[in-house]
Amino acid sequence: MELASAAVDMPITGDYAYDWALIDVETSGLMARRDRVLSIAVVTIGPDGEQTDEFSTLLNPGCDPGPVHVHGLTADRLSGAPTFAQVAGRIGSLLQDRVLVAHNAQFDYDFLAYEFARARMWLPVSQRLCTLALNRQVDPPTDDMKLGTLAAHYGVPQTQAHDALDDTRVLAGILRASLREAARLDLPLPLVACPPRAESQFTPRPPKTPCAYRNPGRLTPGGPLRQGMKIAITGETGHARAELAGRAVAAGLNMVTSVSRHTSALVTNEPLSDSAKARRAAAEGVPVIDEPTFLRMLTDVQTGTAHEATAAAVTSAPLKEPTTPQAVPAPRQPAGPAGTLDGALAGRRVLVLGGVHADAAAARTRVVDLGGSAAVNLSASVTDVVLLADGERDRRMSRITALELPVHDEHWLTAPTAAAQGSTTVRPQDPHVLPMGGVIDLPMPHGTPAAEWHLTAGWAPQTDCEIDVVAFALDEDEQVTFDGDFIFYGAPENPAGTVRLLTGGPAEQTIALDLASMPPATRKVVVAAAIDGAATFGTVGAIQIGAAPGSGGSPIARATLDAATTERTVLLAEIYRRGPVWRLRAVGQGYDHGLDALARGYGVDIAD
């Protein structure tokens, strides 16, 4: 509690003073495009931190209320409540001209966006702030970042968890304390712009079903089609394209929208076509058949090999794999002349400032070799600062001096001594620190993965470029099953709803994965980052990734990844199946080409 109480008297002014609308919703499920809001509470706060208004109500969703054991809202309790459309005007007036605030704000924002769209109204929000993302920047010494844990840390009373109004009042206290901590550390607020979004983007769409069969390979001359074959179509067709695809999917084929070396056959009535698919098929040697031949072959598709069962289904026998995180050793660089000091920085979190990119990357690698964790931003968890060339000119130095953090030169990393380190504050549940290439098994309590895993990427705030985090859900050929399995800002959720992109701020984005529900066809999820424009990761510096169970869980693994100087895209991590276990690998592999080339490599149909 010392950390919070020390900041209590600091006023919320300047860059930290806004009109706020704090919100909490209880919902019938976790998918905003499918599920409904059951109750809502809004508390408004002025720039001085004082409450100005309050509103809460139950809502009749017109559907099953879902997990009653979580929210306690039965159909009987909701039957006499108003619909969302009946209170949308009142809610909109509270949100207008204010920054929307919530814990895991994208969740609440997306549900509101769909509910306002159903009511044929615009959601009047232009900015949002996530207190979860804000506290990830502050990084208080707590077991996790859940609302109740932060409330206890900041001394905010909580009387009834999962009650929308009480959760919003608790959120108000957490916001005030978090803003004071951000001011103490001189952190920029992770405000997210929320431009108007077309209603059609919030129209529920039927989910696509991944193919249930493994790809048997290329179509052989004179041979039959087999379930799982990847089939692409190009050019004009006699039958409607949707009809051809529907019949093929019903027969067990995997219809894809682009051609790669893994494509089994290309269907076209124009063998001399100059389309991108036809050119790629010729280059890769993919067999080409016409539409009448394809229709004839659809009448006798041979049985294929089904994908293996999902990890969630493998529960018939006791698991031999551990249910606690297990790090799998990866090749590491020699620690240098002080190699015998490995572990000397255990429990330390070191921020490196200054230096050219190569020198800063080497210093951060040295921190990890010594058992420490390399930070990319100033936070409450930073224990030491290392200054390289011109590091003293960094804007954060004045705050570092005020916080009286130990500051060292580059030679300290050669042989850090106990006297130089000072006293170490033991933080609960320190995550495993993974080097580049390091692997860890994700925990599987009760033999199944956690309901949801969050892989969060963060970096130093940028002024001259934007960074986008993306994900690819891949099959055994390391190809997307369909373009919808490319998850990015314009399409932040795959059709199955098992991989989602969450934006916590301009310097943080998260990929949320529902591993327990991942379809068998998905063998791996690759998470990458790309720079929009001509900038490279040499100017951005390191990217930190952390893996945690759920939105507010404590990270079980963390890695700080340095691309070289010229890369515009970088593979951050892979989450992949190994038998019934899911594993996380920290990658850190950069590429000079842009995101479009990376996406094409994974089988996404990107227009030239």
C-alpha cells in the first residue's frame, strides 16, 4: 500500500485531467457480435476527480442471460427491465464529449458499439482509456491486474463484485489512484482514438467453419479429390461462386482465396488467364482444372484424414505434461567475461537508455543473460537504469532522478555487484524471462488450457510512426484456412472468435486467444508487428511481450525483443500445439519487407 498512499496527495491536473465517463457492463457472453448487455452502469467524473453523475439499470436482452453463476442475472430478474434501445439516449448523453473509461475497455466499447448499432444510433465516443492498460504501464507490485486486486492495492472498497454499479464505483477509485501514479512516473496516458465506425461493421455474420480434414497435398493427374484438399477458384464461372464453394465445403474440401505452394488445385475456365492466382499456380506447379471437371469430381470425393482432437478434448487419460509453466531451454549467447555471474540480476528490472540500436540491444541481452528483465518503458517495477551514449538526454531522466532510481554506466553490466544493486523489492509471481527463441509450456490446470490467453506487446511511445500488431491462425501447412484468419486492425477478430486483437493504447496491443475453443485445424498462431510507413524497428527499439491468462492475469512469461536496424515487420511470438499442450515461443525475427508480403507468405489473398 505504500506505493499508492505516497501518491494520494498528488493532484490530477494537466495532461491527466479530462471529463471521464466510467462504464461497466454485465453481458450474456464474451462475444460482442453475438451476445448482449444485461446491465450497465455509468459514472461521470470531472477533471478535478469529483463525481458529477451516475446511472445504472438492468436490461432485457431478449435472449438467454448466459452464465447466471457469474453475474446472478436470471431471465426472471431481467424480464421487466427496459431494452437497450429504450435507454440508449440516456447513456449516449453521459458518454458525449467524455473519455470512456473501463477495465479492459475494448470489451465494454465493442459491446456498446453493437448495442448502439442495433438501436440504429451512433456510439458517441471519440476516445477511450483502459485502466488495465494504464496499470500495465504503471506496473504496481500486485499479484495480477484484476479489478479486485487493484482495488485492494489502491485501498478502494469493493462490496459486490460483478455488480455493474459497484464495479463502476470501484473503477472510479482505481482511476484516480492510477492517474496519480501515472503522474508520479510521468507516463503518457494510453488514450485510444475511437473514430466513427459504420453500422455494417457491427452486423452479426454467420461464423465460418474451418475444414475438419488435413491437407493431403496436390491433386494428381487422373486422381480423385480428397477431403482436406485446398481448392482455389479464379475467373468467371458458369455456376455462382458461392454455390461452387458451398458444394465443395459440404464435400469436405478446403476452399481458399489465394494460391500457394500448398494449394491442391486451381479451378478456372480460363487456363491462359493472367490473374494473380493463375500466375502463382503456374509458378508453383499447382494443377489446374476447369469447372465441369471440378463438378464431376465433386460427386466422388475420397475420405480424408481428420485433424487431431483439440487440447481441450484430450482428457481421457491423466496428463504427463506439467500443469505449471515449464521453460524449454533455448540457445543463448555466451554471457561474456562475467559469464559466471548469471543470475546476478535475478529479480531486477533494468531500463536501458541511449546508445545506438545495436549497443542498446546488446545491453538488454546482457541483462537477460544475467537473469534480469529488460524494460522498454519507465514503470514502478524498474529497479535500475543503465545509461549508454547520450542516455542522460532522455526525457525520462528527470523523473528517474526524482524517483532516486539507481543509475549505472555500461560497465556495470560487465560485473554488477551486490553493493551496486541496492536493495531488491521482491515482486510476487515474477514471470519467466525468455530470451529470443525461448519456449515455455502454457499451464493447463485440470488438463485444459485457461479460458483465454492474452499476449500483450508494448513499446516506447512513438511520434513519427504507428505500429500494428497482427496475428495469423495457421494450419499444419503454416497457411491461413481463409483470409479471415488474418487478424489486424481492419478485421480484429477471426470468424471462429478464437483470436482477437485488442488495442490498449498507442504503445500497446494485445492478441487474445481462446485456446480451449481453438478448432483442430489451427495448429499455430503467429503474432507479428509491422510499421506503417518508411520507419524501421531500428528507430522504434525493443518490443516487450508478455503472456498472461485472461485480461487481468499475472504474466507467466515475458520477453524483450530487439529487431535489427532495417526491419519493417517482425515476428514476435508463436503459440503452437505440442500434443495436448500449447507452447509459447519468443521469436524476434525481423524482415525488411512490409506486412503485405508477410501476409501473402501465410496464404492471405492481398491485392497487388
